[in-house]
Amino acid sequence: MTGPTASGKTTLAINLAKKIGAEIVCADSRIVYKGLDIVSAKPSFVEREGILHYLIDIKEPVGEPYSAGDFCLDAKKCIEKIRERGKPVIITGGTWFYIKCLLDENELLPVSSDKKLREELETLDNITLWQILEKLDKKRAEEIHPNNKERVIRAVEMVKTLGKEVSDTDRALNSEYNALWFAPDYIKEEMRDELYKRIDLRVDEMIKAGLYYEWERMKGIYGRTKVLENTIGYNEFFELEDGLYSNIKEAFDKIKQRTRNFAKRQLTFFRGEEKIITVKNEDEVLGYLNAAKR
């Protein structure tokens, strides 16, 4: 169950899980971090409605960011546990690269880190780094946002280490899971304006819930880490602190703009995946599941 931010995939997955007795493995690059609650729209214990969720709050937002490789290893362990109990498994989240790596069994090649190269790349600004990656591997560059500096650096590192494009060589197809892919119908082109309205409303709700104060608390505990800086909804407050905006409202507006832009990029991937079935509710999903059993 995937889809862009604010499309309702979490609620849809929980409603479905209640009807089929499933448990949920979260595929989200921010929900994994402790403390990033409001900014990641992390479902509370109440919102989970008794459904077991996995890969929430498993890492501190310090050190090397949680990677797709980390997710695949952890998710497989969770799936095995759920299967041992005879429960259906729902993978839900909007981090497309995580889902593709897991369900398409796209294993990343074990390319070791190049400390000297990393130190050189760290001195460059985000746009310059992304442009370097675009020249080396255009397809891989299109999968990563320029502001996600760590992932851009890792991609450049892999290309230079391998001596060839990562997009066609970093994965080995070995499908293990027989999955059905669904997304709320907000991924349809005709629903785009409605999705953007939902995003703006979501950000307003996050602000009312104390997004700024959550950022202050996390910054106070962990400092200016890569994870915090590369998170939409926190990065803008760092920029406000640095004097990029004249007031906090400008930071709030920038969060909305970047979240809409992020959703637009997500939609590009979702619409290009023929496996995804768009649905309005969990009953439609049940119809497809029952048909698949026959």
C-alpha cells in the first residue's frame, strides 16, 4: 500500500489490516527515527487501532542515515515473523526506493565507503553534487532529490567505485515475494489538485500540533544532524535560523511548497509502475485480493 504523502495510505492500510487480520511493515524513511513524530505523520498508538506496526522508532536520528539496504534486511525479518504467526503482511509507506528494493528483490551491491572521496564531496553544495550525479548516472539522479545530500553522495560514490552506472548494475533480480500493489486514487492526474489541498491541510495540522517545537526539541537533543537537516519540515526551520526567511510564516509556506514538490516526484514513480492498482477504499482492495485467490 503505497502512495504520495497525505494520500491516505496509512488509514487505508489500517482499515484493510483490521478486515483481514494483517500486520503492517512501514516503508518510510522518517518513521524509523525516534522523535520524528509530527514531521513524519507517524501514526500514534491510538491511530494504529491495535494493529501491530513494524519498523517504527527503531533508530536514533544520528550517524549514517537509514538506507534502503537496512530497510530490506529489517523488513525481511519482520515479514518472516508475521508469516510464522500465519498473518497476512501489508507493506505500507511512501518511500518508493525502499518498496522497490524489497518487493522487487533489488539487492544493492556491497560497495564499500570511500572516505577520501566522501570528504571531497561533502564540501560541495547540494545542486553541484546532484549535477555531478546527473552526468554520471542520469536515471539514478532522477530518483534522488538534490537536497538529499547523503544519498546523492552515496550514489556518486557507488558509480565511481564501480566505474559504471548504478541504475542498471546495483541490483540483482531474484523475486521472493508475490505481492499485490495498491495506492489510493490520489495518484491519478485528475486528483492532483485535491492531493495538493490535502498536503496543505496536513502541514497546517502539523504546525498546530507543535511541529516547530518538535524541531526545537530534536535539535536540542541531537544537534544539526544529517537526518534532521534533510527532513522536510525541519530543514526549513534551520533555514529560518540561518536567516533565509524574514519570519516563520515564510518557513511554513516553504514546507508546504517542498512537500507538494516532493509529492509530485513521488507521483512520477507511482504512475510509471504498471503493477500499482488504484483504489478508493479497503473494500476495493478486498475485491482484488479475493479475485487473486480464485
